[in-house]
Amino acid sequence: MLNLAETTLGETEKGLPSPSILGVSARYRSIHRRILRNLLPSFLLHNSTAARDEIRPTDFLDGMRGYAAFIVYCCHFFMPTHPQATRGFKGYNSDEDHWFTQLPIIRLIYSGHVSVSLFFVISGFSISLKPLKLIRNGSYSAFLDTMVSAIFRRPCRLYLPCLATLAITLIVACCGAFDFSYALTKNWPFLSKPLRIPIAHHSLSKQFADWAGQVWTWSDPLARRTRHPPYGVQLWTIPIELSCSFISFLALISFAKVRPAVRMSITTVIGVYFLFQNHPEATLFLAGTTLAELYLIRQELAVSAPSRSTESRKQKIQSSLLFGFGLFVASYPAAEGEKALFSAPLHYIASTLFGPSIRCPNLFITMGTVILVYVVSRSPFLQSMFATHVAKYLGKISFALYCVHQAMINSFGYRSMLFLWSFTGNDTVYRYELGLFLSWVIQTIVTIWAADVFWRFVDVPSVGISKWLEELCLVKS
């Protein structure tokens, strides 16, 4: 018989935990395991295999976008520590500007300007592909439905992950995650200048007011000046993405019933006009729209004449040379390009043709990135470089990586640099660079992990939210 006086709560007569306690414990263990599992990178989860093995003709676009996002991260990691990053080889000061990493093409491994330009071309290409396919098939009713859906969902697709990023950054700023980096800016130990870091206010109300003001100013897609909010300096491109997306959408709708050759010609002329009016972002988007139609034309020709879709050895060489030329042109330095050894001839040609007021970085980086996307879109040989598992994975998390990397650098990166310098030292170039490289390796692992988690829990759900809002608000066909 059970003796209540001798049996503790939640135990059986033999002193074992009761079934109810065991059930609660099992549930907690299950939740704990689920949380830990969700914190693993997606490439370690078995259920992601099918997604990795899926092959699409436009995988190369995702791969290019993924590499570009990674390069932007590298740019923001190394730029505050290397003053020569924006200058060309033997340029502004030939005694300092003699680094291997300043050479054309090599410098692209940390060139954020070129990568952002690639984003714009690829975005214009991606958002135009389906509408153009419907236009070319004469499916104008489906085209209208597609455009309504794309225009409605585009702001949500771009802004929701960014707002989540800014909100998370506000929370970690309130927790003091950026206090160390902000204090470091008062006595900056690195050779270049710091990027903007959130100010550490002493009251939550001031922190929130500062954040809200920064977000409000940043979100304006028609601002005449780019906005670099300290809670996410890299997000300055997103309002530009939105406004330029609408420019591409307007071009698609306006010229939907125009003959293809005329449509591409008009779009190209408008793009060139925007370039010389100092709106290279619009030029890049419209170039992406034109390249998308050229891609569809080649796809149609490949169906009608399959033998033409096979790339010969000669064509591979030609594509590789054109790809190399695009890389070289895109390598034009952001600063003092007219003085650098390899970019000075380009500056001379441009200033002779268009006058000394021409902005050469905009001109040549725009030309170079358009050439790169064009040649890759027409060459299966080059596309294979951007369709590997690594490229596809980076493409999958590219927006998430773009969103989270600066907060990760501000909260962890500068600490790790100084910590590793305490072992390597920084009194010589070798020691300085070794400490930064080791810090970059660690920072990259942490940032990729954070981007993977953000992609699954913020970026992917934001797509679902935009679809849900569309179904909720739009009239059923």
C-alpha cells in the first residue's frame, strides 16, 4: 500500500519518477534537440539534400549573386584595415600603392562596388525573365497577372528581411554588443577609417528614437542621396533596388507589345541615358532586362537548332577572353583611377571621348559588370563555375549574408582582430596581415553560420509572408 507520508511528489512507491514527470522531461529534451538541430547550418541537415541537388538553367545567376555577397562581406571586413583598398596599383602614391592585391582582376576579390553592381544587373535579369517569357509567348493576360504580383510583392521581399535585420541589430545594440567597437572608433587602431557603428545610448528610449529615425530616413526609395544607417551600413542598396526594380517593371509594361528588337534598343538607349545622367544603378537594372531577353532568344534558338547550343572549343576560348576583359574593365579603382598604372589608359580614352567630367568608376564598373553577366549567360562553360555546390549554397544565403555580415563584424570582428594580434603582433606587414587573416577565417565561419540561420528563420518566411499578403489583398482572377 502506498505510504503518502514517505513518498515525495512526482515519485512512485519505488522512488522512481512518475510517468507525468518523465513525459515532461522527454518533451523538454525533444525541444532542446530541435533547437540545437535548427541552429546547425542547413548543409549539415539531411533534409536539405534534395534542395542542393535541384538543377535549374539559371543557377549561374544565384552562384554569381552568392559570390558577390561574399565579396561584399570581405570588402567590409578588410576595408577599415587597408587604406589602399579603393586605389589602383601604383596610383595615388606609388610608394604605397604597390600591393599585389591592387592589381586589376585580383582587386575584385574585395571590391564591394563591383559586387553591388553585379547585384543590380542580376536583379534586373531575374525579375525580367518570367515577364519577358510570357511576352514572347504572347500570353499578355498572364503577363499582366505576373506584373501585378511582382510589383505588389517586391517591397515586401526587399524590406522585410532588412527590417528584421535592423530590429535585431537594435536589440543587440541595447545589450551592449557594439559598445566595444564604438569605443574603438575614438582611438582607431587600424590603418584605414571605420564604417559607421551604432551609437551606444544610455537609455532605451534614446536608442529606439535614434534607430527609428535612421530606419525612416533609410527606407526612402526616392532619396537623392544614398543613406548608410549605422544599424546596417550595407543596406543602403535596398531602397535603390526597389526604385530600380520599378523602373525595370515600367519598361517591361511600356514595351510589352513592341517588337523585340525595338524593345531591346529602346531599353538600351534609356539605360545609356541614365548612365550619363549619373544614375548607373538604373542602367544596370535595364541592362539586366535586356540581357534576360537575349538569354531567352538563345534558349529559343537552342530548342529549334540543338546543335547550336553546344559550345565549341573556339567559343569557350572566346568566352573566356571576353570574361577576362570584363573583369579587367570592372577593376577600375573607385578612387584615383586616372593615376593608377593599369586604369590610366581607360581614363584617357573615356575623358577624350566624353569629356573630363565623365565619372570613370561608374562608366567602367557598369560596362565591366554588364559584360560579365552577358558572357556568362551565353556560355555554358563559364556557367559551370557558378553552378557548383558552394556557389549555389552562397547564392541561397546571399541576401541573408548581405543582411547580417556587418552586425557580425561590428560585434565580433574587431574584437577577434585585436585578440589575434596579441599573439601574432602587428609591428610588421607580415604580422599585421597574419592576424587579420586568422581573424577573417574565424569571422567567416561565424558569419556564414549566422547567415544560414537568418536565411531559414527570416528570409524564407518573409517570402511566405509576401505571398500571404498577396493572397489576402489581391482580387482573385
